[in-house]
Amino acid sequence: SALGLLLSLTRVDFGINSLTRTIPSSLGSLTALTVLAVYTNSLTGSIPAELGSLLSVTFLSIGTNQLVGELPSSLGLLSTISILVANKNCLSGSLPASLGCLTAVKRLRLESNSFTNSIPPSLGAMLSITFLDLELNRLVGPIPSSFGSLSALQLLSLNHNSLTGSIPSSLGSLSSFTFLDVAVNSLTGTIPPKLGCLSALLVLRLDTNLFNGTLPPSLGSLSVLQSLLLASNGLSGVVPDEICSASALTSMQFNANSGLLCYPSCLTSMGAELVVGSAFEGCPTAAPTGEPSGQPSAVPTQPSGQPSGQPSSFPTAEPTQLPSGQPTSQPTRVPTGAPTGQPSGQPSGVPTCQPSGQPTSQPTGFPSGQPSGEPTGVPS
């Protein structure tokens, strides 16, 4: 491609066009390039490994195309990159461990592909990252405990994969966390009480997994939490009274947990949408809690330096479109006349290469005020 001869070029922006064919490998010669945007086209073929030579690039968006093959490990050489978007393609194979070398990256979007195998623990070294979206893939294995080192992380979406194991307690130390979505996986174990330390959390989606045990009372300390979605698990005991202290809640889902006996009456007076399934209102004083041995009954001490307010919203250029859980059985809905807090926007669907059984459209789970849509804000 003649474009590769323009060695002084600093910006290539062909986003939202009708480009076809492949990404030319000659683009790797443009070592002065800081922006490469070819998202929302009809590009095919694989991602050239030569793009790893763009050592000055800060913005690389190749999402919403028909690209195939693996994500080149050479992209781990892009030490200055801030935004890397390769979502909504037909990419497959393992996520390269070299992505952990992207210490300057703030947003990494690889959702709606067909990536397999486990999440590399090396991603816990991306210390600048604020937005990590790996949803709608075929990932297996555990959530890396190294994610607890991502102190700047605000959003983590891992829904619609095949992840196993428990939620790492180390995630409870992420003071900037506003959105945690691990719905529709095969995660097990109890809900870590340390999640109650996430004082900036707006959305907690744990629905459609295999969690068991009781709800930790510490979740009541999440003072800005808007959505608490726990449907379709194996939770038992009672919904603790402390949940009523999370006064910002607009949506709660506890249905399809056959062992969940009852919920406190105070939940019905909070003005939030409440879906409870077979649980009954008004837990007797002597109701069995089913709390496992060693489960703390008190709210954990908030770590020092934890922010008490809600962080500013994500930049308007950031695409979101995250799903919220769908109950697997007919729930009992407690009407309150309050809004649900769940946006109704639907994305345009996932690529045709999406694995069978994978949903082709998703309801969003972001709280109001969160941006949506494909990024058009290429840096100036």
C-alpha cells in the first residue's frame, strides 16, 4: 500500500466507512503514527503483526470489522498506547500474555469475539487501565487475583464467558471500581464480604452463576450502589437487613435462588424495583440465616483512603453496551412504581462468527449517564 510510504504521517482515521479487504501490513512502517482508526468497516483477514512497530501510537481502534485469527503478541510492544479497541470481530485463540506490558493503556476493549482459554494473570500489570471489557467470548478458568492490583480500574466486564472459580477477594481493594459484571458464567463459592468495601460501586452483576452461601451484610455499606443483580444462583438464608442501608439502589434481583428464604420489609419501602422469586417478605427474628462458619456478620472496616463519593462518568467517546442478566425462571416482582435504573438501549448485535448459543443482542446494564455507542472521538 502506498500509504505505508508516508513516513511522516501521524494520523490515519478511516473510521465508519465501507472499507473492505485487509489491513495493509505496510502501515507498520509509519513509526510516527499516533492515531490509527479503521473501526466500523468491513475489513477482513488477520491483524498484521507489523502493527506492533507503531511505537508512537496512542490510539488504535480496529473494532467492528470482520477480522479473524489471533491478536498478535507484538501489540504488547505498544508502550505508549492509551486506547486499544478490537471488539466485535471474529478474533480467536488465546489472549496474549504480552498485553500485560501495556502499562500506559487506559481502555482495552476485546468483547464480542471468540477468544478462548484463560485470562492471562499478566493483565494485572496494566496499572493505568480504567476500562477492561472481555465480555461475550469463550474464556475459561478463573478471574486472575492479580486484577486486585489494578488500582485505577473503574469498569470490569466479563459476562457471557465460561469462567470458573470464585471471585477474588482482592477485587475488594479497588477503590475506583464503579461497575463489576461477571454475569452468565460458571463462577462458584460465596460472595466475598470484601466487596462491601467498594464504596464507589454503582452496578454489581453476579447473576446466572453458581454462587452459594448467604449474602454478606457488608453489601449494605455500598452507599452509591444503584443495581444489585444476584438472580439465578444458589444463594441461601435470608437477605440481610443491612441491604436496606444501600439507599441509592434502584434495582434489586434475588429471584431464582431456591434457598433464599425471605427478605426484610424495609426493601419494599426503598422505591426500587425488587424481584424476589419465591422468597417471602418479612423475615422472622429467629429465621435461620444459613450463614456458613467463619462468615463475618459485621460490615468490614472501610480501607483508609477509600473515596466516599461517586467518580465522574466515563468519557463520552467510550463505547459501553453491557448486558444485564435475564432471570431463568418466572420471578415474583414486587411493584413499587419506581424506575428500574436499567437502560433499554440494545446494541446492533454481535458478529456472525459469534459462538453458537451466544446471545445476538444484549440489554445494557449501565447506570444512567453512562455513554454508549462506538467511539467516534478520535484524539485531536
